[in-house]
Amino acid sequence: MSLSALLAAAPSPEPGGSLDEAAKQAGNAAGWVEENWSTWLNTGLRILLIAVIAVMLRIAIRRALTKLIERMNRSAQAVEGTALGGLLVNAERRRQRSEAIGSVLRSVASFLILGTAALMILGAFKIDLAPLLASAGVAGVALGFGARNLVTDFLSGVFMILEDQYGVGDTVDAGVASGEVIEVGLRVTKLRGDNGEIWYVRNGEVKRIGNLSQGWSTAGVDVQVRPTEDLDRVRTVITEAAGMMAKEDPWNERLWGPVEILGLDSVLLDSMTVRVTAKTMPGKSLSVERELRWRIKLAFDEAGIRLVGGVPAQPDEPSAADPTAGMAAPSAYASTTSPQSLAATPITPPNLAK
């Protein structure tokens, strides 16, 4: 049977029935919309209100944190211009520390605000958040195990910055490397070594920090003299040399206390050691030690005090000549009864006439 025959045999639809059914469906849809439009409007306004409040709160907090950081930097720059501020405040260190803290606080604030707003929006759609939170917890644990080194570096950097353990310009000993801090980050700290090399030290690998630029330093000098020297004279010469050094620039600023003679550190048969110390500006102990050795050596030379290991003392009067210096050593052949003489004596030939 052809397609035209099938179409001709099929009953034609009634126009009245199709119109009634369409009108009924339209009425049902209009009723459903009329019943739910208030819920939709309420949900939409709630989502919009949550989004607007979250964005405004995030902008306000970030601006407040930025102004706080700028105020900290301005106060540091103002103090740095004074005479004492240059010794106590490092503007670059303060700036990097404040920027790092501000970056952490801004990131934490944005994460908390936007995360809370996202959960509230999902709750407005009547979505069950329990499976989502459980999945997020499992994913967070897995991520924490997989990136534990990164998390450790980040947390160590945060606490290091908050506690101000060290900063730009400090000379530190981090165990794995030592040198001057040139940059402080949340994950890596850059150090410049004594030979100019740059060390990249992960914050999570640092187990202990020795900061040589905080508080004050101690300069120590050991002076070795002969045991026959007068100790009171040695003390006087060292005190005068140190006093002159403390009155001259720039040592009057680097010395934060008088040079002290602690006494004898050791007494041996051929030498005795006098211990000299001084409290100095942080990081300036080596330069003070070198200058103090230089001045003590010059003062000892003027006072006639010789250090151990120097040129040996010359006698005041020449010693008498040894009368036996030109005599030869006695020979074993001088004695006729010595074994050497007997061995060298010729043997007498036998008498053949008998």
C-alpha cells in the first residue's frame, strides 16, 4: 500500500479538540507560573542580595587592609629619617613584611567571604550541601597529602613573617645556607652568600635560624703575649688604644659599649692570652675585631711589648766568644790504645831466619 493511500485512509484530526488541549496546557502552565513566581522572585532576590553583600564586603575589607599596610609603610619611612630610626628600622624589610602579611590576609578574607557566599547561594537553590562538603573534605585531605611540602613551606613562611624572625638586610644562618637576606617570600627565602652566590631556601626546610643582625653583637679579640710581660702595663696599653678607637668615626657608632678586658684566658709556658671583648652594632663585630687588632698591635709596638710569634728579642750585650769554637773535635786515633789505633797498626812480619 502506498503512502498516499495510508494518508487518505487515516482519520483527520478534529480542530476543536486540538485547540481545547492547547488551551488547557496553556492554562496549566499559567497557573504553575502564577503559583511559583513568588518563590522564583524570592530566590532570585536572595541570590542577588548575597552576591552584592559578598562583593561589597570583600572590596571593603581589601581596601581596609591596603590602607593599613600603606600606613605601616609610611610610619616606617618617617622613623627611618631620624638618627636612631636608621639603626632600628629597615624600610625595605618593613615593606616586604607588610606586603606579605597583607597578601595573606587579603587571600584569606577573599576565600572566606566568597566561599561562604557560594554555599549560601547553593542553599538558596535547595541543594543538599552535606555530600558536597563531605566530598570537599576528602579532596582537601588528598590535596594536603599530595602537596604537603608546599603547604609546609607556606605555613612556615606565614609564621616566620608574623613572628618577624628575620627580614631583608639581616645576616642569618639557616643551617642549610647562610648569608644576607635579599628577599622574603611565603614559600622561598633568598640569601646572598659571602662569595656572592644566591641561595634559594624553602621555608619548610629551615629547622633553626640564627639571626646575626638582631639586638647586638659581640667582638672578641685574643691577645697573646710573652709570660714575662707586665700584665698591668698590658692592660693599660690595651685600654688606651680602645679608648682612642671609641672616640673616632665610625667606631663611636659601631661600639655600643666600652671595650672590656676580661683577663687571662690561658697561661702557658711560652705565652699567655688576654681576652678582650666589646658590644657592637649588629653585624659589625668582624670589622670591629679587625680594627681593634690593628690598634692593639700598633700600641704594643710603640710600648715595646712583643707578641708571641714575633721577632725574637735581641740581647742587650753581645755574649763572649766561645774559646773552643775553633778547636777541632778530638780524634779517636790520638790514643794509641784505642780500638781504632790498634786496628790501624801494621802487622809485624814474621822472622824467617829462625
